[in-house]
Amino acid sequence: MRCITRRQARLFLWKRARAVHIYRVLQEALNNVSRHSGASDAWIRLKFLPDSLELEVEDHGTGFVTEKMQRGIGLVAMRERAELIGGTLAISPRPQGGTAVRLRIPRGKSGCQRRLR
């Protein structure tokens, strides 16, 4: 699977424990693309906004029907990790096909230390 990445804005440092949760959410989202979507590409966007961090993982694979989405351990773990760091996780089908995963962490709850130049 090929990953296409995009980072927007300047970085800011994270406390290690929070950064690990963000990394694990990304890791599980990519694992789901690889195992379930049938897509050959995944798009990863990391946005450092003034008030939050947003991580998006998107694929153009087979997608899923919301009502039939299984509550696998990976999805549960992703939601729990988001909650532990004060964030929210949204998993939704894309209208054109595929799936979008969005993790949003408000900066005040992010464990952010300082902004990098």
C-alpha cells in the first residue's frame, strides 16, 4: 500500500504519552486500510491548527455500510485512545467510496509543549 502524506502549518511538540496515542490511532487506521479496504493508496493529512491537531486517514476502497460496521477491537481502541487524550474520532464512509478516519484533539487538551518554527 502506498501512503501519500501532507502536513499543514507549523509543527508543535507533544508530550510523549499523547504522541504515542496519536501514532497508534494512525497505525490502526492504516492497518484497516490495508486489511479491509482493497485500496492500493491511503492519504494521510496532519493539520496543526491554532486550536487543534487534526489527523485524517482516507482511502478510496470498498468503504462500509455504517449500520453493518463491526465493532472490532481496533475501532474500540482507536476511540478509547482519542478519548484518553481529550480528542474525538470520526469514522465515516466517503460519498465517492472508501472511508475517512478523522482524529481531532483540541490544543488545550493536547499535551502540547511549544510550537516549532
